[in-house]
Amino acid sequence: MLPKSLQNLIEELSKLPDIGPRAATRLAFYLLNQKNEEIQKLINAFINLKKIKFCSQCFNFSEDELCDICKDQKRDKSKICVVETALDIIPIEKTRAYNGLYHVLGGVISPSNGIGPDKLKIRELIERIKKLKTSNLEHQTSNIIEIILALNPTTEGDTTTLYLERLLTGPDFRGEKIGIKITRLARGLSKGSSLEYIDEDTLKNAMLGRR
């Protein structure tokens, strides 16, 4: 039998995604053989996770009120890329094919799982767009606001994309001087795939070929 403290560690590691009992055991024995300072670094990294919160504007992960992307004055504020989760931002940023802002919905519409539009950050997206339109009108800029719908190509993702397209072309967004352009990623992505696991070249081409 293993010592109780080691069993507890294996048990906790087994709760992590894609980590089974065997992998958890290997990790536990690896950690057991590390120096105290290395273990302390890992402990501190876990503790510092509690400092992370959601960006008040785009709902990406952040340690401050605004995330680094929203604070970056070099980003194109007339473009907002709508993604399902904060994890989807990482592969898009790696392509270096996009220099706008993001908006994290926090999921997709899935009635079977009890997730409707009211449980996503859709209302906040609408408010962001309205504020941006108002700002453009006040400063008399002619920038067209582009909303890029970059949700995963799943049934739920497509349903959410269609819902947002209809919402953003509805009465509240007509008849004003500043227009809204709605685009999707080009269809080079396999049905049912996740942006998190798509290779950079495919995702880059999908972003550059959006329409």
C-alpha cells in the first residue's frame, strides 16, 4: 500500500481532465522526486490562480480589470471576434492574422443542456456594440464595425452563430450611419472540430478568408 499522502495526491490528480489513475500515479511519483523548491514553485503557481478573474469588457482571463488584449492601444477596436471560450483566443492569436478585440460568450446555445441565450454573454456583446457605435457617431468616424463569429463548427456552435446573425441584423441595428459587418470564419474547418486543436495554418486561412 502507498502512503496516505501519496494516495491522496494520486486521487486529486486523477480528477484533472484527461488524467486517468495510471497517468496520475506517474505524475505523483515524478513530483515525489522533485526538489523542495520546485514543489514550492508549483504550489505558488496553484495559489496564484486565485488572482485570475474575468476581463470586465471581453470576459477573457485576466489579473486586472481589463485583459492585456483589451488594454493594448494598438489593437483594432472596430473588430470584435466572438469566441466560445477563452481557450479559443490562444490559437487565433498564434496565427498573427488578427489584430482586433475579442468577446468570450462563455459557451454556446444548447437547449438539451439547459443553456439558452440568457446564460451566455450575449447581452454584454450587444451593449459593447452599441457603445462602439455611439462612440463612432460622436467622433464622426466612418469605421464599419466588424463582428467575426468564430465559434466552433459544431451543431451548437452553428446554432449560436445563426442566432447572433439574426440578432445583429435586427431592428436595433438598422437605420444608423455606422454599419455593422458580420463575418464567419471560412469553411476550411472540419465539422465538429474545436478551434483549440486546429493547426495554425488552417485557422489562419479560415481567419483571412472570413466572409
